[in-house]
Amino acid sequence: EELKKGTEAGQRWCLRAKMDHASDNGCLRDPTIFRCRNESHPRTGTKYKAYPTYDFACPIVDSVEGVTHALRTTEYHDRDEQYFWFIKQLDLRAVHVWEYSRLAMVHTV
């Protein structure tokens, strides 16, 4: 509740997912999924105080919006397990992740 209200106490904490503390992949241990920002948002103003992190929001948005193939650079490779864990736990449609290190597109606008 403190996080949602954006109180001083709420700003000191974040919401984390309990995944696998024994994992060799640090992204699976206890990632932050929501954090508090008590600042005005460009679109919603001061209506919300808690916001999802990129790692939590992306698999949800990709699945719900009908993305079939997500293009991600190899720097996100360690986070792929986390991406698919969220999709599985939330019972969402799977998205194919296509990784690349460098993408040269020609004849495009």
C-alpha cells in the first residue's frame, strides 16, 4: 500500500519476484518488478506512483499486443530466462525472441 500511495516509506522499497535464489543466472534470483517514483508522469500525471520495470513489462506487453517475434540485442541474453518465466507464470502467449548482435537493414525508411 505504501508503494502504491508513494509515501516516503513506499519510496524506500520495491516489489520483487521470487524466482530462484540458487540460480547461476543473477537475473533469476529476485528481480525488481515494481518501483515507486513519486514524480509527475508525462501522460498520467500523478495518478500512479508505482511503475513496472522494463524486465517485467516487456513480456506482458509483447504477448498482449500480439508481438510474434521480439528483436533483442545479445546484451539481453541473460534476461531471456526471466522473460519466459514471466510469460509462463502469467499464462501468456509465448513470443519468439530473436537475438542479434548487429543488424544492418538496407532499403528501409
